[in-house]
Amino acid sequence: MFALVDANAFYCSAEQVFRPQWRGRPIVVLSNNDGCIVAANKQAIALGIKKFQPYFKAQKLCETNGIIVCSSNYELYADLSHKMMQVIGRFAPSQHIYSIDESFLSFQGCEQTISDLALHAQKIRQAVWKETRLPVCVGMGKTLTLAKVANHVAKKWPGFNGVCVLDDDKTIRQVFAQLSPIDVWGIGRKSSSKLKQNGILTVLQLSQLKIHHLPAGFNVEFQRTIKELNGEVCKTWDSVRADKLQIFSTRSMGKRITNKEHLNQALAKHASIATAKARKQQSLCATLMVFVASSPFDEAPCSHKILKHFNPPTNDTSEILRVIHDNIELLFKPGIAYYKVGVGLLNLSSEKHQQWDLLNPHHHNTPLMKILDEINQRYGSDSAFFAAQGIDQQWAMRRQFLTPQYTTNWLHIPDIHC
Amino acid sequence: MKFIRITASAGITGFESPASDYLQLPLSLDALLVEHPSATFIGKADGCSMQGVGIFSGDILIVDRHVMVKEGDVIVANLNGEFICKILNISQRLLASANPHYKTIAITEADQFTIEGVVIRSIRCHRASQLLASTI
């Protein structure tokens, strides 16, 4: 048996944990730079808020209806997510954290000890709420796909009280008959419309498809989904997450960049983020990509990129910064207001299996990078940084409606009235 | 995970410490003060109503959401959208202060009231802490 535990409107709920006066009220959370709405709770959606809408289009609606608007407070979300996952993990022998607000549990090998699954699921909900003040829904099923379907039902259908267990055929058939294929994990818009053309409108019909008589154009992944819907375990989680083969750090600017110095700073900042990630997974980069662009909505949108190869490969920030500095003339064109810039590390290879080159010695300063990473790990990111990224970053991310970092910054801990 | 480091030594490195077989982890304030890390939050007391139980304005409160609430516990509650610290009187539905100058609050049907956690420790910095410097 598997369970999927998923927080309801996680970003919005996280904003309510230390602001009890916001509980029960409509909230939206904006993306980086306060660009568009990335999260909205039930109350905000009921007032007509649409997810992924640009904020300027919804601003009026928010103001007239008293909808609370927050910038993304990732420092807070990351910490509350971690705590939530710890609590959820107590309820099963094996856990897989799928995203910032979703976690799978596996009850393999201990099914007999849980006499009532629905009751166990309720206990998870209650514990998470009591200990972290985050609301979650729990879906359970014989496969990960079924757990995901169950979670959808627990969350969206009234009368389920946040818990849905799909363990008997009768309930499964009833639920399947009322769901459309797009609600199933792994079925996208494309396959869903293809299914519609073939007369398959419900998950019940989908689950009854014969694997060998599938319409053309459906792949193995799709067959596995059908098997999973029928209770046959095909998907499991890998216990170790594969290393990334590419690392990108990119962002749109809080304030457009029109000067060379600032462009260099912003690129240096992204280079630092990307190389720190590469070092964390012990990868070396053989190809560096640096790109700069104005907004695609500009009158004459323009973008430009350079590629640079490293032999031997590197993950030393200063080597990357030197390349950016040496090429800034190529990247910067006066008169362009840069909106999006970024750094990509491509062709990553493992540091452990590095091939040394006799005639081409490397220049990276591994001990320095180690100390830099340790300082930033211990005292918070950017406690020590390369001066190239600038001290007064005028182009930095705009977070106008940012709430305090209640759980990660001593200066922000909540006041308790005595 | 914390480790006790034991370095392997060879050659003329002096004498092995006679205490090396008796190494223990140093004392950790986290272990003393926080019982349930994932269910705990830290707040700052603001006001004088709890001086009778030794909580003064500016003290650090460690609030545990895991432990069961008992009669007479010092708790943090959400009362009408505000975090407050009081002594819980379950039988009479009261929030008592620990200072005669402050009145007792009766919880009524009209109040929005939830218990947010139990204050399991409070900390006073007799010399200002660097980390909290600009809050004092």
C-alpha cells in the first residue's frame, strides 16, 4: 500500500502558520519578482483568482476583495516543508519526498499492523496539522498512480474529509467513472485529447483498455499507467536521485539592467549559484553557457549567448567569473534593457572519476571553494561571496510583499504577546 | 548526525591522549531545549503579564506543538488572530496571567481560539546575544 500526502495550497498555508489573523482568509502568493500568481488558496479561487495570471491583471480584484498578497518567501517554505516531511515520515517505514509539498509513503511489509487505513490516514492529517499547522490531504492506493488518484479525490471532492483510500474494487470503479483521464498522473493534455478522439472519456474506460490493443501513438509509459490503475505496481521511486546533467541558474530582473557593471554582477551571482550546486553534487563543468535577453514583450526583443569550453572541466567559481568578465563586451550592448540573464553549466561529469591531464594542468582552487561552501552552509547563503557579484545589487529580485523568515532568522522570530 | 572525530596517528606525533577511549559528544543546548524539532517554533515574549512564572519581555520562548496540553500549562494560543502566552485553565475556559496587574481572559463562543503549543522552556539572555542584537 502507498500513500500520497500533499499540502493544500502549500505556499498560502505556510504564510498563515505565523499569521493566525490570516487563517481562513483569501491569500495569493506571487512568483519571483512578483510577476504572476503561483499559488492561491480555496478562498482566493472562489473570488475569481486564476493561477499563473500576471499579478497586474489581478491586482484590482485583490484590492477590492481584501485578498492578501505575498511575495514568495522560499526561506520560510523550505523550512516548513522540511518540518512537515519529518512529521509525515513518522507514519511509514519508507518515505519519498516528491516535491516541496508532496510526499509518498510506502507501507510495504507492515500492512498487517495497520488495521484501518482510513484511520491511519486521518492520524497523519491530524498530526501534521497539530505539529506544523499545515493542512494536508492523504490518498492511499495499491500503486503510486492509485495513491495519486486517491489524493486528488480527497482534495477535490466534498465529503471525503481530506482522506481517500482506494482499496476495494467497488469504490475504485465508482471513483474512476467520475474522473477524466487528465486527472491521472502522467497523462497530459496531448494524450488526454487523443483519448477523447478514441471515445475514452473516463478513467474507468481508460483502466479497461487492453494493453495489446492500444490505439497508435501510446508509449510504454502509458501502458504502465494503465497497469498501475489496475493495481499492478510498475512505478517505484529511486532511492537515490540521479545527478543533474545540466545546471542552470537564471532569473528575470527586479529592475532592468542597462549598464555593463550591473550585467556583470548579475551574471556573477548566477555563476556562483550554479557552481555551488555543481560542487554539491561533485560535478565538473566542461561547457559554460552565458545568456542575456531583453523581455519577449519588448518592441525589439533581443537575446544573446556565448559558449565556452573548459579543458580540464571545472567547478571553481573564479574560473567561470573570469570568463564572464573577459566576455562582457560581447554580451553587453548599450541601449538594451536586459530583463532575463542566466548561466548554464553543461556537459557535467563526475569529479570523482576525473581524468587528469599531464600537459593541461587544472587551475581550480578546490580548498578555497570548499571553505567558501562551508562558510555559506554554516552562516547562510552569501555570507561570503565574490566581489564580482556586487555588494549593492540594484538589479536584485523584487519581493515587495515579503513576510518575515519566522523560523530561519533570529531577527524575524514571531512576537508572542504576554 | 554528529560524529566524534578520532584521528588516526602514526610516527612522531606525541602521545595518545589517555582520555581518547572516553570521548563523548559535547553538551548540546538543542538537545536540552528542543524535544520535538519538527514540531517546535521559537518566539519572543512581548509584555509583562507572565512575570510570575519567570517570563519577562524580550525572553525567548520555545513552543512545542507535539506535547499534550495539560491543565495549568503555560501555552501559546491564537486568540482572535494574535499569538498570546498565558496559563491555561481548561476546566473554567480561562487564560490566566501570572501578574496581578493583568486580568484573566475568559474564552467565549465568539472568540477565535486555538492552542498553538506549550511553552516548554523560556530563555533569558542576561547579556544581549549577538544574534538577537537589533531586536533588543
